Amino acid sequence: MLKHFTSYFTKLLVCLSALIFPLSAMAQDSNAVAMADKLRSDGKIYVVVTVIFTIFLGIILYLFTIEKKIKKIEQNQK
């Protein structure tokens, strides 16, 4: 079980790093993003980040539960 979890965790970590590291290469001038400045000054940027994080966490949990169900079905077929 631990080996299975480690395998998925490694894949997840690689995918996240592949998504996050290119973002630093596409950094923009902070003066050019007026919407982000407005959200930051109002303190609403934290709400946006929290909502995005919650959605992302929900998707990950959903994928793990689907994986468990598929594995259970595969074991029943054997």
C-alpha cells in the first residue's frame, strides 16, 4: 500500500512541478496587471487563492477515490 501511495505521490509531485516551474519563466511586470493589484488591495486575492486551492484539492480527492474504485473492480474481476 505504501509503495502504491508513493508512486502516486511521485507522479503528482512531478505534474505539479511541471505546472509551477514554467510560471516563473512567464513572470510579468506587476504594474501591468491592474486586476491583480485591485484584488490584492481589497484583500480578495486570498479568497481567490483559497477557492482555487479548494477546487484543486477536490479534484485530487475525486481522482484518488475513482482510482480506489477502479482497483477494487479490477481485483473482483481477477
